[in-house]
Amino acid sequence: MLLKRWVAAGGDLVKRALPGYCAFCLEPLEGGVSWCSACYEQLPWNHPACPCCGDQLTSNHQTLCGHCVSKRPAFEAAHVALRYALPINKLVHDFKFNARPRAGMLLCELMQDSLPSPPFDAIMPVPMTPQRARERGFNQARWLALELARQSGLPMLEARRLKQGPSQRQLNRQARFANLAGAFVVDTPPPAYVAIVDDVVTTGATAHALALALRRAGAQRVDVWAAARIPLVVDDA
Ligand SMILES: [Zn+2]
Ligand SMILES: [Zn+2]
């Protein structure tokens, strides 16, 4: 029994890692696609969402979220197609913590699907400090940006991160923004229109800080291009 279960689980893992099967329901597929249409339709699409920061809106009639109404971030628009819910959260986790390339390729594919002809002049991944990059051994934002640059033909720019700061996870919205002030430096003058690439966006505090650095360096417009939006779970009060 145990062996049977182990073989079944192993079979699933192999299928999940290989093209030829739907990435979500593991049904065999034809034609080189990565998912079946039923699974694709049921993905947690980020609608309705604030066009500026990508945060979930409560109704279709709202044009901007409350945060963006009171203060717009330094970036103009967020292209975040999905919400961080099943099965996208599993995919992101698999990519980020197990560095699984198949999961990364699927995220790139979903990002490109939501923006078939990206209007940007260049893309820039959210950088890590060299120390954090060494500790983690894998920089998921850079991996995605490299792959998106390769697929779309856009140049990839890089910025420097001066401080990583404490984990953002336990911080509320205001603290996240304060924690990241002055965290990024852009050394080379960027083109007019740059998109910041990251795997997930929570409050947008990281993208805001990097967008400020890009604007200071000469960019006229900065957008965010990410795979999924994570709701901020800590109390905002
Ligand atoms: Zn499927
Ligand atoms: Zn917003």
C-alpha cells in the first residue's frame, strides 16, 4: 500500500516536472501546451484589480483601490494577472524554494499570456543584496526577468540593493514602505519606460522603492510586471 502510494506520488512529481501533461490536473496534453483549457479558466485570475497597484478591488465599479486614491505609488501600473491562491501559490513556492525551472517557465508563460506584447523599453528584476543572494543561492526575480527578456527580446537592466532589511513578512503596510526607503540604486541611466519584474507583489512597497530609484535615474514611466498578488495578511491598522 505504502509503496503504491509512493509510486503514485512519484509519478505525479515526474508528470508535474515534464511537458506533455497539464501542469495543474496532470491530464496528458497534446500540441505542446502547458495546461488544459478547463484548468486555465479556473485559475485565480486577479479580477477586478486596481490598475495601479494590482490590489484586489471589492467591486467592478471601483476604479482605484483606497491606497492609490489617497497616494499613488512611484510606479504607474501593475500587470499582475493572478492571485496568490491555489494552484498558483504552490507553483510560486515550488519555484522560489525548490528552484524548479518547470515552475518558473510556467510562471513566465502566464505572465506573457497576460501581456502578449509588453510595451516596455526594458525590464528590471527586483535585486537582492549580494549577501542575500549568496545565502539563498537562487534569485527568483532575476531568473524570471532573464527568461522574459529572452522570450520577449527586451533588454534586462539591473539595479543594486543596498539593504535587505528585516523580513517584510511581519510588517504592516506603513512599516514595509519605511523599511525600504533608499534601499535601491540605479547606476546606469535607464530608457524611458521600464517594468520591474518580481514573482509576487504584496503591498507594492518594494516596487515603489525601486521605481523611485528608477525615476531618479531618469526613467519617465515605471510599471510592475509580476506573476501573482499576495494579500497583506498582517493587520493594517
Ligand atoms: Zn488541467
Ligand atoms: Zn491600488
